[in-house]
Amino acid sequence: MLVGIGKKSEKKVVSRREFLVGLGCASIVGCADSRIENIYPHFKDPEYAIPGNSVYYASTCLECSARCGILVETKEGRVIKVEGNPLDPISKGGTCALGQSSVQGLYDPNRVREPLERVETTDEIGNPIVTFKPIGFNDALSKIATALKNSKNRLFLCSELDDLHQKIYDQFCKDLGFIEAQYEPFNHSDLQKASLDIFGVNRAPTYDLTQAQVIVSFGAEFLEYWLNPVKFTKQWAYMRKNKLCYHFQIEPRQTLTGSKADKWIKIKPNTEHLVALALLKFIVKLKDERTLPDNVLSELNSIDEDELISESGIERGVVTDLAATLLSSKSSVVLGGGLQAKFLPKVLLERTCLLINYCLGNIGKSVILGGGPAFRSNYGKVQDVLLRVKNLKGEGAVLLVKGNYAHFLPASNSISELNKLVKPGLVVVFADVLDKTCEIADIILPLNHFLESFSFSLKENIVSLNQPAMLNLFKTRPFGDYLLALISVLSPSSVLAKYKASDEFWKDEVTGYLKTGSLSDALERGYVIFPNKVQRPLLQNFKIELKNTIRAVNLNDNKKLTLLPIGSIKSWDGRCQNRSWLLELHDPVSLVCWDTWIELSPRTAKKLKLKNKDIVLVSTKFGEIEAQVVVNTLIQDGVLGVPVGISDGSKSLSFAKLVKKANGFLLFDYENTGEFKNTSFKIKKVVSYKKAYQSQVTRSEHGRRIVDVKELSPTLEQLKPFDYHEHHHEKVDLYKQREHPIFKWGMAVDLSVCTGCSACVVACYAENNIPVVGPRISAQGRRMPWISIHTYDKPLSDGSVRRVWLPLMCQQCNNAPCEPVCPVYATYHNEEGLNAMIYNRCVGTRYCANNCVYKVRRFNWFEYDFPDTLKLQLNPDVTKRGVGVMEKCNFCIQRINEGKFRAKKEGRLPRDGEIQTACQQACPADAIVFGNLNDPGSKVSEVSRSERAWKLIDEYVNTKPSVTYLADYVFKI
């Protein structure tokens, strides 16, 4: 009985049918967005534009030094999505999570929108107040030019640049007499220096993993953020699926890359170079050839390999077996250290790895000298610039800064503290986002996003081209334009003075690389190929400098704990600190989002009386962080893994300010070479405002077959499988299965090549307008991603543990338990095999979520808002869901419909592979396949029939999923 709206005495009996009809009608109004927003169409559309159709621009991603080729999708003149360029010879259509998030960098609500000038005032009681007010471009440049003209102390701190702006920057600093330094914490200048020392090539090498039957990595995260992760993932996955390839990973804490190794070798921290030297000595002995210079052989003979191995904590047989495996293989590659080796004399490690590759004949095959980028990072020069600022005491010094130095510089060289103590004459910050470094500026000059600019980058044998995909969103300019404007006034005789804008310089430079074809053709393709000079491996006169190995003894004191810097694909070095997609993305290893954490082994956690999800304060004499404890079974005892790159919550940033005391860089100090200094620290459990949140309760399968790992012998024969406890009961369908006359859409996911990189997760956010809920709602377990990366620890027959990554999305069940419980038929099974959702029917009973055995349905508890600028990124082909509505993955039905419509216009059915989901298109490992299961010749049908295929927990619940998983496998050598 319901009480009607009216007089209190009036009562009316309403039938169940009338009640549900009334709710259904109310939901149409209730689920609509009540706010009024104006839509302004083009006054006159461009000639080439077809309303509703996307326009794509070939360009290059400049988020990191890899410079992957991308396709930028635009609708009605605004960028909505970034995809990999399948024509790019290097990345071949793949992207990473950072590249997928670049659109949020373009529409960042905290972008600097116009030139700003510092204004210092005081409040009523005399406290200083610093604000920034707009200033015209000409006025800003005039003040900077005047200050530079009157000062002989011209200093420049700059981040790594693309090749176009690097050329302008070099000439600018040379002509105007700047003392300059370039630096980024995630750089590979040690690899470049090692190449210069040994082979005389002043450029980092690149690697071709398709030429390697054995891969040995000393902590190099080549599937995450080391050199070119998209390219390496593509090559590694190709070898994994098509050839026999062994992968060894040697490191103190298992990375994502280490989780995909056939053999993960756990060593003590800061001993990678000791194992590498022992391996080199064994190879030289076993090969019995004098391939190395006499002085190097003499140094190798002077060391005791057993002493080196004992320091690392592993057995001698592990290294000798590894040496024998390398020598017996037809091809191989040895990769140098990653972020965890930040304490080491990394040049020594990189030299040793290059020498091993030289002895094995890998140079020119799997190791290509001079093929990588040219890194300019030099921390020693940064120290020199900061020392000059300190000694000048602000007298007439002009300091130009590009890059968020306030975030990653150690406390001993804090640019923020230095600015308070010694104020330079003028500080100019070039910035695209109002980050922490902007707080020290006198003038802030706004920079274009790379999707709004022309540039180019040299990589291997191609020139990757950048072109604007849309007009400038704000009053910004390219970095090169500011330098050209200043040099035209201060040095009219410079070779750069004839250029009014950087795009003119770009055109001249790119035209010089063109041998055939037009510039427009090159822009359409996205790159220019030029002949690559093959660098011959000519050994230089060098020394290994083995005396540095003694440092490891001091660093590995068993009585003390060791701080270990670790990275994350969600943060890198902090360059993406204000992107809500990445902040809400959980780190695949720790499963933590929206905050920082520390990783401890179970034994170390017990020793410190800590447990999972405790909040602790970790402090050194340089700084402190508040972090969540994550107990990790795959980390060396006595080690505290601290992620660097998580934002420290700058008050200037809208999203990042939600995170406090999280910047791991604050715990470390640097050597002159940029290596971390080991230091003592304190750790204590605290009661904090922070809410610990992990997106997955357990990594255990609890006796069920959730994931599968096959152990293979070198002959590819399956070894004894792990014994599962199977349920045996009769399978019963809930209702008659619907027929699928033409299409039955399905997906297959190959877990053997899924690296957990999470590019698919971020791509799904971008494609389907998935809202970000923030840290408070995330801590309640109410995150909204339609696809997420689950992880499970799988015990193997030899007692080791294999960590498996499982991308989990709606399984599009044919016997779906969610469908029959919906009272308003908002979710149903359509004739193409999809569990479709009709959003304006949903009344939010959440019965479907309760019945979903995979827990992949999401409920909108609130009306989630998008900041004004981020609204420009929204995909117009996808409905924005409102409060009280269930939502989930639908295999990107908007892409399916677009593909079917395109094929219908041509009088045919969609071809296999023509329709791609967002997660499939983003995956750099090609782990995801999508297509029509009714077509027996389709790729998805072929993969679904693999002997490694299984349906997720289908043997227990009989849901008949349309998603097939292929078992992971590991070679037991």
C-alpha cells in the first residue's frame, strides 16, 4: 500500500505493475541532467568536415622520450582521443597509459591560460600575499629582454626537449651566453655516457628484441617506462607469441616487467652491477676469447667473482647457468639498470652490459648503436646553476626555468627554498600547468600543448613529425616562439633572428630531411624516413673502474633497512601529476590509487609490527611522506620500496591537491652524478586523515581456477599442470538462449602477453566518458572504471610464484544472471550477443550488480561533474550517465555501430578487425582481440579455439561468457 500525494486521509492501493510503470516514467526525468548548457555549433563548417565524423591527424606523442607516433581524433575542431599510429615504424599503433592521458594534459583545468606577473601585497595585519595578474605578451617579453640586457648572469634550467626545440634552445643559449643545464629524473644519460666511453657514440643505443632469443634485464623496466616501453612491449609480445624467447629479470623488487619473466632472480638492492660484472667474467672465461682490451681483462682478472655474487645474495650456480644460457643461444640482449638501480654507479652497470653484448656479438643485431635519443640530462650542471644563484645573492641574475624542478629536486638543492633565501633578479618560468615551480616565478609564460604545436623528433632512422590537431585553446605560444622573440631583440645577428615563429624553423628543418615526396604527404603519414648510418662497434680506450664496486658493501648492511626508489606507470616522475585518470588508476602492483604507499616484505612488516593498509610516516633529514603500507611477497627483505613521482599536493593543482605528503623524491638526496645517496630514515605508524584503499581484497584464488598458467619445457611441451579443485555439478541455463543470426560479438585476452600496463583502462576512460570519483569515494570502493587490471599470485610446481595480470571487463554473458532480475528490462541480451544497457530505463535497484558474479557493473551514486575544460574532451557518441544509473562495458557499442554503418554504405558486412574496441586499440602488446564469433575464420574465433583458452569461472557459474582468456605460460629452463 502506498500513500498518495494529497490529503492525509486519502489512500490508494497501487498494483505492482502500476508501481513499476510509474518508476519507469519517473526515471526518464530523474536520470536526465537538469542543468541547462548552451551548445554553439560552427557558424560555417570547414569544407572537409562532415558533421558527426571524426578527423584524424598524424602526430607524435611528446609525453616521454620515446616519441611514439599517434593519431589524434578530433570532432568539430576539438581533440577527443589519442590512438597509436599503425603506420609508425617504431610503435606500430601501440600506446601507453601516459600517452592515452595526454588529452587531459591538453584540457587540464590548471593550464596557464595567459602570461602572468607576480604581485606581492600584504593583508590587513601585514602578512605577505603573493598573487599573479595577467600581463600582455609584449609587456612580458619586454621586461624579460630588459632584464637580460642589463644582466651578465644569465641562467637557464630546462627539461629534456624534442629535437626542434632543442636546436633552438642550444643556439639561443650559445648566442646569449647562458649558463644552462637540462635535467629530468627519468633519464638515460648514463646509458648514453657508457656508449660514448666504450664505442665513442654520443647517443643512447636502441634495442631490437625481435633479434633476441634470450633477454636478460638488470632491473630495466622495458615494459613500463624504460627508454621506449611501447616499442619494446610490441617486440617482446611478438617474440612471446611466435618464437621461443627466454626472459630473465634480475632486481630486488619485482616490477611489471619482472612479473613477465620466465625466471625472476631476486637480489639484494644496489648489487645489480656486481652480478653483471660476475656474469661478464664468466662469459669471458667460457668463451675463451680475448675479445676485450687487455686493460679490461686485467681488471676483470683482479676481481673475485664469488665475492661479488655473495654480496648480491644469490648462488653462484644462478650466474653460471645464466652465462651458459647466453652463450648457447643464437641471439640475445642484455639490458642495463632501471629506477631501482638509482643508488648505483649506473655508468659502470651500463658499461658492463654493453661489454657483455659486445662479447656475445649482439652489437649491430639486437643492440643498435646511436639509434636511441640524445639525452642532455646532467645533474652536475644543475648544481652549478643553483650554486651560481646562491653566490650571486640575487644581484642582477636572470633565471629561466622550464620544467617542474620544485617537484623532483632534493632538499639540498630545493629551488623553492633557494628562492626564499636568495632572490634572483628575475625568475621566468615557462609552464603549461600551474605547478609548484610556478610559485617562485616573477613572470609565467604559458606554453602550447604538443597537440597544438609543430615539432619533430629524431628516432632511429625516422623523423617523427608533430602538427597541431586543433587551434590554441588559450592564449599560449610554443616554447620556441618565446626564444625566437627574445633573440631577435638581443642578438639580431643570430642565425635564428630571421625566424619569426618556430613553425617557420620547423618547415626548413623538415624539408631538409625530405628526399622524395611532399611535406603534406609526410604530415599525413606522420614521419619521414632518412638513411641511418650504421655505427660500427669500435672499442675506445676506457677503464671499467671496478673500484666503485666497494660501495655496495656499505649499502647492504643487514642491520639496517634500505630505502628503494620504485616507479609506477600511473605517475612516472610526476610529469602527469594533475591528470585525474592516472590519479584514480590503481597501481597494478600495489593496487593503490589516489595516494602513495610503501612496499615491505612480510618478514620486514612483521619486524616493524606493521600490517597491510596501516598508515605510516617515513622521514629522513631531507623530508617526509605519509604512506599506506602494502605487504608485497615479491620484494627483498630489509627493503622499503618508495614510489617517486606521486604528486605532493601542490595547492596550485585542482586534482593533485587532494593528495598530501606523498612526494617520494623528498626522502632522497643526490650525488653529483644524479645518483641517489643512501641515508638513514625513521618510520612510525600514525593515525591520519588518509584513507587506505586498495582496489582488490586478495591476490589469492582461494582454490578456484580464476587464472591459469601453463609451464612449458624448452621443447614447448606442457609440464605437469597445477592441480585445481574442480566443482562437478550439472550446468543449468536460466532461460532459453537467444539466437544471434549475423553477429555475435566476442573478445579474447591473451594473458601471456598482458603486462598490466593499464593503457586499456585509461583508453576506456577517454572513449566512454567515465567519470572520476575522487579519493573519498574511491576509498569507499565506488570507483567507476569499466575495465580494470586484477592481479593474482599463482603458485608454480617448483615453489615459485607467478604474478598474473587479468584485464576484467563485462563478460557479455549469454546466460547472464544480471538480466532476469532487472524489474524494468533496462539490461537485456540483444541479438548481437551483447548485454546492452538502456540508461533512461534504469531505476537504480542495483539487482543486476548484486547478481553479477564478476562484479563489473558500476552504479552512479552521485552526479559526477567534469571541470569546464575537461568537458571539451567528452566523446559525443557516448551518453553521459546520471545519478542513480547502472553502467558497464558494452564492447564500445558506438564503435560497433559506426563500423556497421560504414560497411552498410559500401554494401557489405564489416571485415574482421575493422571494428576495434578502445582497449584493444590501445594495447601495445596486442593482447586483446575483438570480432564476430559467428565468423569461424575471424581472429577472435581462431584464438577462442586455442588449447590455452578458458572462460572465467564459467565451470562454476555457467554464465557462458563471450570473453575468452588464454592462459599465461612460463618456460622452465
